[in-house]
Amino acid sequence: MKQWYELLFENYAQKYDKECFVQGTAGECDFIEKEIAYDKSLKIIDIGCGTGRHSIELTKRGYQITGIDLSESQLKRAKEKAGEQGLQIVFERHDARTLPFKGEFDLALMLCEGAFPLMETDEMNFEILKNATKVLKDNGKLIFTTLNGLFPLYHSVEQVCAASGDKGNATYRSNSFDLMTFRDHNTTILEDDAGNKKELKSNERYYVPSEITWLLKTLGYRKIDISGAKLGAFSRNDKLTTEDFEMLVVCQK
């Protein structure tokens, strides 16, 4: 039986590219470039690459990228977009919990909840972090965003999701945040690219900074920096607050 996140991304690539939360690509790639000192010799993996927005933008800037995702539909669109722009990018279908790479990449990206933290158990989410770590060379760097567990303690997730939705985009209702598990349970309603309406029972894991720090320390990261994640304007200078829906994590082995 397919999980909600697998059903969500079936035949949803065109609509996905119009969602408000994927509009910050260029600014986010500016940050990524700065973090790797504009070194175009580095190998980068984009885990949960979706329709390839970061992979495509970074390739246009001269970087070597491998994009991986679980969704055939998202990958098909990523390949189409790359082809339309005459770009040669490796896009492959893999499960982020069981990646076949080891010590091959200088930088791993996991942005916009591409894989982590959508899994149904904490153990599965940790497997994603372990695999993202495994693919890195010594001194490799991991940059990812995840849901900020401090936010739902002060705000209604449902209200934020409702305010961010435009006509035709996915909507979220009946949010219920569980303080024991830090999981938000909601009903996601969307119309796919073929006009079919879907109603999915979703649940996503929110993490507090101390949890993320501990998980990454157990995986051997020496440097761990956590900031607020501003759409299209990532910066280490943005101190994480209860107002940030997402956190930006930059860590190095």
C-alpha cells in the first residue's frame, strides 16, 4: 500500500511547480553556491529533487548534479525541463532510505521537505539522514531544511497553510498537532495535473533544534549550524525563532 507522500506526488508535477513554496529557487541556490565557495569541481547530490528545480538551476550555473527522487512523475518532469533547456543532468529514481552511493559526493542537498521529514516513523526519517551522510566524502557537507517544531507550539499550522494557498494549489485542513510525537496530522486536498481530486491523510514530523543537533552528532558531524529558513533567502544570519515555519540546517563531517 502506497504512503500518502507517494500518492501526493503522482501526476502532480505541473501543479507542484506552481505552488508558492517552490518559488525561491534562485535565491536558495545563491546561498548554496556561497556555502561551497563557488567550487564547480564539487559533486552534488540533490535528494528528493522533485521536478529538479535546484538541480537545474545549479547545473545552469556550472555545477555537476545528480538528482534523486522516489516519484517517477516528478522525475519525468525534471527530465523534461532539463531537456527543454539543453541540460545534461543525471536524474535517478531511488528511495532516500536506501541510497546506493557511498562517499561519492562533496555536498548533499535535501530542501523543501523533499524526503526528510515525511516518513511515517522517526526511525525511517533517521535512515534518510544516515543515507544522506553515507553518500558524502570525508569533510562533506549536508544542507537541508525541515519543519521547525518550535513553530506549532505558538501558532496554528492550519491557519498558516490556509493563508499560503492560492486558487488551484493544494489545501490543508483538520490539522492536529500531537505534542507527544511532534507530528502534524492533516487532510491534504489537491487536484492533480489530469484534474483528478485527491484527498490524502498526511502526517509530517516537526523537529526541535536540539533533536536535529543530537541526531547529526550521532552521525559524526563536527559542525552543525541551524538557522531560520526564509523562502528564497537562506542565510546563516537568520536566528531560528518560533516564527519560522522551517529551519535551515548546514552541517559538515
